[in-house]
Amino acid sequence: MTMPQNQLNTSEYSNCKICGMSHSNGGREDAKKCAEIKNKLDMEDIYLTEIANLLDCRSDNRPFYLLMAGFEVLDMLSVGFAVSNISGRVLLSNRTAEQILAASDGLAVTARGFLRSPRGCALSDLIEQTANAVQDQNSELSSVALAIPRPSGKRPLILLLRSVRNVSSEPDIAETLTLLFILDPEMSVAVGMSELRELYGFTRAEARLANLLMEGNSLEKCCHQLGIGRSTACTHLRQLFRKTGARRQSELVSLLFKSIGLVGTRGLLPVLFEIGLARTRSEGRVMKSRSSFAHRGVHTAI
Amino acid sequence: MVTARGTTRGMIKSLLGLGVEALNQLNVGFIAIDDAGGLLLTNSTAKHILSTRDGLEVTSEGTLSSTHGPLLNLMNTSVAAWPGNSHAHSRLFSVPRSAGRKSLTVIVRRVVQISSTQDSDAPAALVFILDPELPTDASSAELRQLYQLSSAEARLARLLMEGKTFDACCEELCVQPSTARMHLCHLFVKTDVQRQSELVSLLFKSVGLVRMEPRVTMRNSGSGVDNKGNRRVASFRRVESGERS
């Protein structure tokens, strides 16, 4: 997180007595302003609903922490997330989006912070179009998927634009913001071997093969990368099928993506813990998890 | 997270709200829990998974627990029992479900306190829930936009993404294998892949994480039920309690 601490004063999360909105979301205890806000409330904007849900009747600083937790999550995802205003200026971006933008391959940011796409993509027009669609409540146009070609010849970046109307009464932010999801099909799946092994009880060699298959490699390519013969790979593949219950390679890939591939946890050390009776664990592992109970007393928030 | 230079305070708050909206559009369940195991923030996918009460549920004390196998309080065995060493940031659970349904993958990640003041209300851990049984919800419309697929090809692509075999796809789409094979060939050409598993991998990497049916408008917020049914268990208490004419 790179956000100045002094900008995050949380004391303003209290409700306006007139319109019931939190101060942070426009409540001013000013009859005219509040009438306007109530008008906007009647438009029933989903973005407003979400804010209201979060800040709902809580005067403590809980919402702030929650939003920060949400930011943490967005940083952990392997999908790029960014927010731009109607003129295409990037106002917020998560770690993955920063990585993709920094590579300047297809999609980039100018020195002044504006999104730049290759000629012919008309990205700024699309951002404007989706933004206007939301203003006009034309929900058909408010979501656009776009493939952005890359000069490097890699697979195109996938850009999903989704607009939400901003209903804040503050003049500098009373504009439509666009949610951008940026996905890079060439980015490797951030799945750790240890997670694959824990989830399905794969051996090391099987986990490696599973990971390569998730990346979209053919079995021949996997053999080549792992330096093993085809018959060995087939044995591993059969074990993968047996342990996951999948019957085909594409089914296996789908299952792996759905069960672990969508959240990146690489670089984090997961600790095995026995829950239920999913699989038998080695005794050493169980001991390890039991011993963690002893630390309960020492636990403190860092 | 990086914000643009010169971002004002008001703007940051708007952006935080948009972050939450983004979380709701993901195919991954997410819950923030406090030290006592209470649920602080739940995104729409997590709400949906919890509402099925199969695998994970919320107990009467308001904490997460497993519905099958030994009733285990997820919090007592995760956050409160974090080992003292700082290397253990996350844990992986495979939570069994009723017969025939694939286990949930639950990843619990400890939160490093951001504020300098100790606050028990702050989230102590983030819980990610992945449900292999959950449909990926990729909308045909966006698949078609991305790869210029015909509607039949997009339907086939969606089924393959769900892990269906080729034969099962033919059955579900009510087409002859020869027709489906033609669609598949076109899919390969349009997405530039050579194999079915490569196609599935590409689709997941390009559209799998983001739910494809954004809910941009919401007509009946007063009741807290959205037009998509149980996906969102929203409440809009501020409006309910407000003096709306």
C-alpha cells in the first residue's frame, strides 16, 4: 500500500442527521445538499449500495479497516484491477495492474498518468462510452470486453471495462469512474507446488506436471520441460486423474483452476492443518499443526 | 495499491468503495474476520457459498465453521493459534462437503496490522474460499467480444471451461459430435490454441477470475434482494431508516 497515512483519517465515518448518509459519502447536515443526496439515493446506484452496506450504522473506524482489508485482497489477486476517470487517468491500481502497465506491452500509462493503448484500440472512446452508458442507465453498454494486441507478439491483454456512477457530492469526484480488470493470459499461474500437493496429495513430480498443464502446455511440452519420458508423464497423469477424480486433461485443468488457480499465494508459506477427514496426513505434519496450539498464548497482532 | 498523484481525501474514499465493488465481481469468495472469528466483510461470492451451508457455515456465535467432519471452528484453529514465527502467513484447508460435491479450498491469510494502535476490531485474517462446483459465470457476450466467437462457439467454450467432456458438451448443446467438432476447430483457430486443455487454460487465464455478469443497476434495493436472486444478500439499512417519501 502506498497511500499517505494522513489522508486516511477515519473520524469522518459518522452519519449525517438529515439524510442518514455517512459524511464520507456526502452527508453534510445541510438541507439543500441532503435533498440532493436523497434524490440520488432514489436512483438506486449499486455502488452507493455497497458503500452504504460497508459503512452501515457504524461510527467506529471498522469500515476503514475493512476497506483496507479489501485492498490487501486486491493486491493478492493475479488479476489486474484499476480505476480510471472518464478521461482515462488511472486513479488507483493494484500490484498486478502495476506490473502489467509497467511492462508497457500493449497497455501503458503516460507520464501524466493516462492510459495509453495501441493505435486502433480506441480505449479512451470506450471508457467514455461505458461511462456515458452508466449515466444514461443503458446497462448494455456499461460493460465492455476488449483484447489489446501487444507489440511483443504475446497473447493480447484482456481488458474488461465496467462503469459505476459516482454519486458523491464533492465537486472533484462527482464524475463517473470506470473499473478496469486487466488480465494477462501469458502470466504464469501463481500456484505454489506445496498447495497443489496439500490439496490433492500429489507427489512433487505430479505437482510439477499439474502446474505445467495448468499453464496450457501439451503433454509433449511438459515431458520436454520436465526432462522425462512420455511413459513416465503418462503415469503421473494417470495419478493426477486418480487423485482429482478427473477423467480428461481439460477437465483436470478446469478443476485445478477452480480449486486453487484463481488466487495467487506464491511467496506465502501455507501451513498445513488438518480439517475434517479429507485425507490422511503424514504423522509429522499432524504433529506440526498440533504444536501450533501451544503458541496460542503468544499470539499478538503484528 | 497505488493511487494517482494528487488524489484527494474524498477521492480516496470513493476509490475504496470501488475496490469493494471489484471484490464483488470476482469468482473467489472472500471474508475478513476479526480476532474473535466474527465476520467483518463478506463479498457476494462468499455469501453465496455460505448460503448453501454445505462445507462451511456461520455458527450461531457468528463464526465460521465446517459443516462436515468434526465441527471445527476455523478461527480458533487458525488465527488464534498462529505460530509465533512470522513466516507462516497463510494456511490451506480442504473442507469436505456432502457426498459427491468437490471440497472447498479455503485459504486463511493473516493480516498484518496496518494501524499503529492495537485494535481488536481490525481484521485479523483474510479468508479466501474457492468452490470448484461454482459455475464460472463467463458470459457468452464478453467471450464473443474478446475472441469474435459465434454464439454457438461461445456456449461450447463455456461448457468446456466448466470441465465438461466433449461428449457431455454435445449432449448439453443438443448438437451432433461433427457439428461440435467444427465449433471446436473454430474455437482453436480464433483463440490460437492447439488443444482442448490449452483452450481451457487460456479461457481461465483470460476471463476466469472475473464474474462476467456485472450488476450495474439495482431496482429494488429497499428489500435488499437483487435481480440475480441469492447471489447478493444485501441490506440497505441506511435507506430503510432514512426519511424517504
